[in-house]
Amino acid sequence: MIHGHLSGLKASQIQALERIERRRIPVDQVISVELARYLTERAHELRRQIGVIVDRQGEIKYVIVGDDREIVIPDLSGYGLGRGGLRGLRCIHTHIKGEPLSQDDLTDLALLRLDLMVALAVGGDGLPGRVDYAHVLPPVPGGESVEVLSVPSIYDLDLDFAAFTRALEAELERKVDDAIDLSDGRERAILISVSLASRQETEDSLDELAELARTADVVVLDRVIQRPRQLNPKYLMGEGKVKEVIIRALQQRATVLIFDQDLSPVQVRSISAITEIKVIDRSQLILDIFARRAHTLDGKVQVELAQLKYIMPRLIGRGTAMSRLMGGIGGRGPGETKLEIDRRRIRERIARLEKQLADLARGRLQRRQRRIRAEVPIVSIVGYTNAGKSTLLNALTQSQVFTEDLLFATLDTSTRRLRFPMEREVIITDTVGFIRKLPKSLLGAFKATLEELEDADLLLHVVDLSNPRFEEHIQAVERILDNLKLDRIPRLLVFNKIDLVPPEEVPPLCRRFDAVPVSARDRSSFAGLLAELQRRFWPDAD
């Protein structure tokens, strides 16, 4: 199959190129002398670079015609990577000006995971001259990713190609096996942050992204931070840096790149165009977690609606990037079939889901109105995700709401009754945790939670005191509550996990923030909290 720049060629010249496809190379040779000479002669005649893509059996898969400076390698995604991470293909092409391998050649070698990149210098008489070739190297921290070699002529290229590829792949496979367990079926990710914020803020946000990845059952292989002077509208980071990150990901056998910033449809398309690795952003990761954690009909409808609204602007022009999401992170919820249907059908689905959500909301409104008519005080537990809200609800009400040391472990709203002496009681509602940089597009998934908060008589703001960033978490939750116009509702700050903090530090912090200390795993620590609740709702009680 001939690819590339064929305009201006005569029929006889195209026929001469088509004859290349019928040739075969012995499996122990990089290229035969005869084929090398044929390629350089055609390149000299056409004044264009000529290249071939060859598999390990010596069969020519593609013939490529370029211009006088470069060739463009066709899409090779149909050829999978072996355990060592090589594609089992080599690229051999001519350089009509006799120049060595270019940086683009070496980048393509690493990005496409080719066995070998070979450049044949075209002599003034059209005969092959110097041969430059390069191969990838096993990953070494701080080391080079490729090795470049050269011989004076095609006759000096004494390389047993079959033995060379076996040895290289075995070494690559050994390095991979030492670093990661390929039998582990989980996604393997590299986390990327491109931010203009301070390094500390960027690090904190990336730490949180790592926790989100752990919640989504993703193995984090590496982290990359870039703080450019300005953001690249096409790739977010510079094109060179993107390729460097992708090469590192391929070396470490990553299956997904997760960006801490939200990517525009153009950025996703541009990055996906140069790699077969799945590319997602923070919002898509959070939506995937939501899809895992939603168990009620209400929660599932909200999550699917949020996912479809996220997908909608990314449908046009995204090419194969959408079809690559065939499972795992980014592929849950609506599923890949939803990603491939047209905009009209998605709009119809969104309309049906919104109607269903409105029907569910009416049911929630009736239940809330019955609680309000009963004049039972309503307390809503709010806080940063993984602060221990569900654990506290379980301990206070002796219930069995699902808890786990993960972000967004609880997505569905839970409501329980808490009884006090003298036949008094309050209704306590557990809500989904908040998080920094929660995209506005995801607030729809909090609809049920937000409705519950609006009817609360008191917001119990639970804080993980053992987290070194607890003050920033307090501020993040307060900002979200203010943005939701819930600042009118009284709040009580509760410092949780005091058992993980030095005892002498707890009282000063509680005085400073006017907070009540508890350990959700120790019911004996609830006396102060229960007394404060009783004082707020029944101040005249004995």
C-alpha cells in the first residue's frame, strides 16, 4: 500500500514504487543491499524521500512517499505492542541530502515504539551511502530513551536483525517486569499538571488527583508537573513536552494519561492524535468515580446526565480518541455506544433524563415537606470528601451506611434519625463530599444533595483534622456553600479524627476555629457534639 505525497508522479514512477511492495527482506537482515539501492535510486530520481514499513517477517507493509525533507508515517495503531513494548515494525527511509537522523525521526521511533528507525543517505549518483539507525533503550532514570548508531555504507551494516530484536525485547520486558506487574488488570496512569499556580498549590492538587486515581482503582506510575509562562491552547503544555511525556508513558507501559486540568475538546483531540494512550482529565475521572459510587436510581440518573453533558461538546472532531475509550477509566456510565451516537440522539436522551430527574425531585420534595411538617430539626453533614462524614453518621445513629477510605466513597444521600432524651430527635442527612476545583458541569450530580441542604436547620461541617491541609479544605467547602447560597444556614464545625492528632494540639485548634472535637470511631468522644446539638435545638431543656 502506497501512502504519502503522490501528486506530480508519472504512472511509470508509481508502478516502480508499487514493485517495492512485492519485495521481501530476509528475517536476519535490516534491509537487503538490493532493496536499499532500489530505494535510493527512486529517491534520487524523484527528489523525494522514500520509506518502507517492514514487519519482523521481512514483509513490506507500507511504501511511503514524502517530500525532499520528510515522510509521514501512516497510522500504525492496528499493530499492537508486544510485552516488551515494541510494535514489531521498523521504518527504513532515504535522506536525499545525506543528513543524519532528525529529531523528528527519533521522536517517531520512541512514540511509535518501532524496532528500528533507519536512514539511508542518497549519494550523488543515487547509490546508498552512510546508514544511520536508532533503537529505543530500556528506561533508566535520567538516561537516554534512544541509541543512535551509524555505519559508512550499507555493506558495513552487519546486524543480525532477528537476534537483535529478540535481545532488545527481552531486555525491555525484563525492565518492565521489574517495575510493574503487567498481569494486574488495573489501568496504569501518569498524572500530569500544567498550571500557572504556585508549586505548592500545584503539588497539593496533584496529590488530590492521585487520591482520586486510587479511588478509581488506577495504579499511578509517575507524575509530571509543568509550570509554563503561558498555557498552550492546542496541547495545554508545549508540543515537545507532550511528546516527552508520552514517550515516558510508553516506556513505563502506562495505559492512560490523566490531566489535573480540564481539557478542551481541541486539546483532547490534539493530544490523542499523537498517541494511542487514553487521555482524560480531572472531570472525567470524577465522573467515572461517580458512576462507580451511584447505587440509587436517583444517583445513577444524575451521573448519566452529567456524563452526557460532559461528552456532548467533545463528540465533534475527536476522531478515534472516543472509540479508544472501550472500558476502564472514562468508559463507564453511558458506555461507548453513547459516545458514538449523534448529537440529536444524545439531546433526546438528556431530555428524557431531565424529565425523569424532575419526577424523582417531586418525590424528594414530598418527603422533605413531611419532615418539615413534623417539625423535626434537620441536620445535614457536609465537608470535604473523605473527612469521615458517613462514619460519623453510622456512629451517631448506629446505622450501616457504606464507608471506605476513598474519595467520594458515598455519593447517594442517606437520611437517619438521631434520638435525644425526653423523646426528642433530629433527622441527620449524610451528603456527598466536596472537593477543590469541582467543575461547574458536575454540580448537576449533586442535585439531590443540594436540595437536602436547602432544607437543613443546621450544617454539620466535618473536617479531617489529621490532614495537613485541613484549613484549605475548610475554605474550599465554605466557598462552595457560599456559591450555593447556603451561607444563611447556621453551621457547626466538627473536627474529626482527633485520635490521629497529638492530644495537646486539639484544644487550641478547637478554640481557634470554634469547633467541636470528635473521633467518629470512638463513640465516647461524642458527648461535646451531642451537648452542642441539644443546646442549639432545645436551649431551654434541663
